[in-house]
Amino acid sequence: MKRKWEAKLKQIEERASLYERKPLSSVYRPRLSKPEEPPSIWKLFHRQSQAFNFVKSCKEDVHVFALECKVGDGQRIYLVTTYTELWYYYKSRRNLLHCYEVIPENAVCKLYFDLEFNKLANPEADGKKMVALLIEHVCKALQEFYGVNCSAEDVLNLDSSTNEKFSRHLIFQLHDVAFKDNVHVGNFVKKILQPAFHLLAGEDDDMIPETMDHGFSHFPGTQVKQGISLSETSTDKDIGESWSLNSEKLERLGAAKQSSPDLSFLVVKNNTGEKHLFVDLGVYTRNRNFRLYKSSKIGKYVALEVAEDNRFRPIQSKNVSMENQYFLSSLVSNVRFSDTLRILTCDIPQQKRFEYFNSTNTSVETIEGFQCSPYFEIDQFVLSLVNKNDIKGGIRRWNYFFPEELLVYDICKYRWCENIGRAHKSNNIMILVDLKNEVWYQKCHDPVCKAENFKSNCFPLPPEVCLLSLLKEEEEFTTDETANKETRNPYEAPSRALSKGTFSDVDWDNSIDDTYFLEATEDAELVEAAENSLLGYDGVDEIPDELIIEVLQE
DNA sequence: CAGCGCTACCACACCCC
DNA sequence: GGTGTGGTAGCG
């Protein structure tokens, strides 16, 4: 009995000693001037989407963080709290050791970089020098592209290197300037590092990553303007000054980029000896997790700390500690509000979209896409045709035949066929819109209907859709040869519609930057290629139905 | 019970020479 | 052999 008691006592003493050595941290009690304290917000979720839903429902300025779980397989849970409360529990570094900021998609954010190379595979590489050269290059680019002034003193430089690996995070602290979101940051980074991609593949251009190849022109003068624009769009916050790119600046951009800078310092080898970039381009994806200042990866013990060669110093403050200042500065999506905040954008057209303008495309006479064609009004009209009697039909895909000015819509979920007077059971129908004759008719994929080459009666297009004919008339005022060619130029239909504001940019396969689009039509090489391939065109009045079916079935 | 968002890579089908 | 596609392992 006594022995049992002694054992218990010893156990309690041990527990007491443990608590003395590692006391429980006190509960967060926010102290603001207001007498009613704001409630503590500290919520954990298994799913990122749930965390973001909670953020939406929350009126406080809360953010999502990812915490790596004990299991070393990269599993994460999501924490929603304020920067202040997180720092309160985080600063002791006794817990929350492996935390990541979730950079929300579509959220305004800072310019940031993840830099790394294997030291063993690159014994000659001078990391600090490479960082300095990179910062210099980026600052020049910010000045040239956006007129933004900055220097190494505006770059928080965090180090997470080991004996094997050189590893840094750079977070730019620009004054009253931020990017629209981290995808735009990525586009900007890829754009300004473009000269380095050629170095990766040696003399051979074939090795350039495909997404790059379409985004960057080989002609510096045109390429710089392309896709980079200074947005006048405001964020949710009220932003005073708008920002526009003037022609003088454009001139300067063209001139400045005539000679590519030497970016050979960015090329490093990985452990298998392949050439890579010092800059990790994989960190600009939606909802990217970016390791927090003073956090380490799970299973590792190296945390991000202010680098020896960091030159950014936060503003001294009585109420906020230096560490807290560094922490707040390191947060990529912690953009300080200001009524003169400028939001920078950088668009790169997606490859799918660019295919239509690719000079290697053999089929310049057609363009195609899914769900929304470049003609918003016609899409709406077609949708109205296939939304009847509680059946919600949709546009599965579309094809546009330039010579015939024919839009062919593949319809889904709505199968009413005029030929059989009822809906087909397993075959889809098509709606064909003839812009030349301003009529529409129906055909279908049913083998029986196809066999008899069924085509419904023609019906006139409603007047609002015929608005497009006004554009056509306008084009016809210029009646020389080139104008005739232009109406058949594949670039014409969408860009003309755009300049008239008759389709919203989201309908042209998500979104596309106006600047880019106009640039594309000016790209002499592409236009020339398109025109050349149109020279053999002999103006067929009606496209054979078989051809339409063949294209649709591909 | 429970991560997320990609990209590189592979297998496979299809086409053309 | 070239090209497109669809699925997925694995990276960040």
C-alpha cells in the first residue's frame, strides 16, 4: 500500500517538474483599446476548402495556415486565425513548428521567390552573389515593366540552407505596390527569367518548356509589352490611384530589352547533373503553401531565419517586436493597405488559346473551343434554343469555319431532333449558326439522320444576334483586297469582337488579357503565316456536311 | 476517415509515311 | 516514328 503511494507521489512529482520546465502557455487575451475584447479565433479544419469557407463567414481579418501533421507523409491540417493570435502562440517556437502560409488564389500578394540549389552538385556556385544578382535583375525589371523603384533593402531575405542545400526565400516589400495574385507573380517571374530558359537547353531551343515557348516571343521588343499590363482594377479595398502604361514607357521597354541580360548565373545542376534554374518556378500555383518564417519542414530541423546578407530592416516600433515585424513582413499575402496601392498584373495566354494563333497550326480556317465561343450573344441565343421544357441543354463545344462564317455548336443534354420529331435517345444534336445568311438550323449525330444528310429548316437569327452583322458591314467599307483577306483572317473574329466589347473576356476560354490579344494581332510573323496559308483559299459557298461531322467527331 | 495543385511521365491509340 | 490523350506517381 505504502509502496503504491510512493510510486504515485513520484509520478506526480515528475509531472510537476515537467510542467515547471515546460509551462503551459497562457491563453491569448487580445488587448485593444476597446473594452469589449474581440473573441479569440482559432479553428482547425481537415480540409482547406472548409477553412476558406470559415474565413468567408468571419468578419475579422483571419487567414488560413497549413500545419504539417506528425505523420511524416506531408499530411496537413488547416488553421484559421489572425496574424496577431498566431504570432502569440507561434513566437515561443515550442509548438507549431511546421507551419505554412496558404497564399490564397485570387488574393493580392507580394512578389516572392523560392531559391535553391544542391551545394555538392554546384561546388563553384556562390549563393549570396547569385541572390544579389537576382535581386538586381528583378529590381531592374520592376522598374522597366511597371516603373516601380526598389532595391535590395526592400527584399526580406530568409535563409533555410543546410550543408547539402542552399535555400532561400525572398519576399519583396514594395511600397504601395502588390501583384493581383500569385499566378500573376509567377507569370512575371517566368517572363523576366525568359532569357535564362535558352541556357538550360544549351544551343537547342527545343528543350524550352512548352508553356514558356508560347508565352514568350523570341522578339524582345514585342515580347516585353505582351501580356504585361498595369491594372486599373481595384481590389475589394478602396484604391485611389489607377495606373496606366503610356506609349513613352512602351518605347522605353522595347529599347531596354533589345539586348538580353546575362542570366547565366541562374543555371545550376541538380544531383543528376541536369541543368536547372536557381529559381523554383513551382511555387506560383493556386493556394500554394509557403513555409513561415522560423518554421522547418517536418522531419527536418532547419527553419527559415533572416539571412546574413539580408538588407531589409523593418520599421522600429514600440508596440511590435522586431521578430514580429520580420514575421509580418515575411507573409506573402500580408499586403499593407494603402489608398495609393497599385496592383500589378502579368498575363500569359494559356496554351490552349494560343494554339489557334500558332503559325504551325495547319488548320487556320477553323477555330474551336468549349462551352463559350467568342460570340457571347450567339452563345446565349443557342442556349435559349436548347433550354426548353425543363431540359437544361448546354454547349459541349464549338467550331468556327472562317470561310463560311459558320458556327457549329455541339449540344449536350438537349437532344430534340426536328427530323424525328422527338429527342434522340443516345445521340447528340448540333446547332449551326450561319452568320453570312443570318440563319440557324439543326443537324445531329444520329447515324440514321446523318445517312439521309438531314438538315432542318433555316430560321432567322434574332436581331440582337445580327448586331454582329454591323461589324461585318463596317469591315466591308474598306473594299480593297487586304480587307477581303482580313475578314477571313482567323485572328479577326475574336479580336474585332473584343474591340467592340461584344464578348466578355471570360467567355474566350476563361480570360485573356486585352493587351495580349491586341498584341497577337500585331505579331507580324503570325499574321504573315496566316495570310500565306489563306492564299490557296478559293471561296467555297457551302462547306460539305461530311466535313463538319468529321471535324466534330475528332 | 480526412491535404492540395500541379507537372512530368508513361502507356496507349491513332495516323501517316 | 510522330502526335495526341488520359491516367497517375510524385514533387513542391
